[in-house]
Amino acid sequence: MQLPDIEDVCALVHDAWTVAKRESGLTSRKSEQGEELMVPYAELSESAKDLDRATVRAVYNAIHRCCPAPTHSELADPTTNAQL
């Protein structure tokens, strides 16, 4: 199964997190190092981006465990309905 580029998904996840925080009334959220996190993903430090990357990787790993890739023989057999 081909999943989207992790950086693209991280940016979307981070944006969704920021929107949720703002909707709950927060206007600022800082990391333990004091970095403002409620900024666009592209403006985050690499260490802050790693927080989003860890989340997306965990989701990707869960998807792979739940939906293993079809085997070569499944792909060759049209009766299995296997998809790439």
C-alpha cells in the first residue's frame, strides 16, 4: 500500500492540531524548550517537526499492521480483488 509522503501528511496533521487548539481558545503553545508550536509546519524547528513525524509514523505503522500489502500471487490472481 502506497501511503502519502510523510512530510505532506505531517503538515496537514500539524495544521489540524493548530486549528483544534485555536478552536478550544488557545493562542499559544510552547515546547519544553520554549519554541512556539502554533505556527505553520514549515516554520517549526526540526525537533518540533519530529513530534508530528512520530505521530504520522505511528499511524502509518498501524495502517501497515491492519492492512498488509498483497503478495505477488494475490496480485496475479484476479479473483482475490487485491489492489496495489
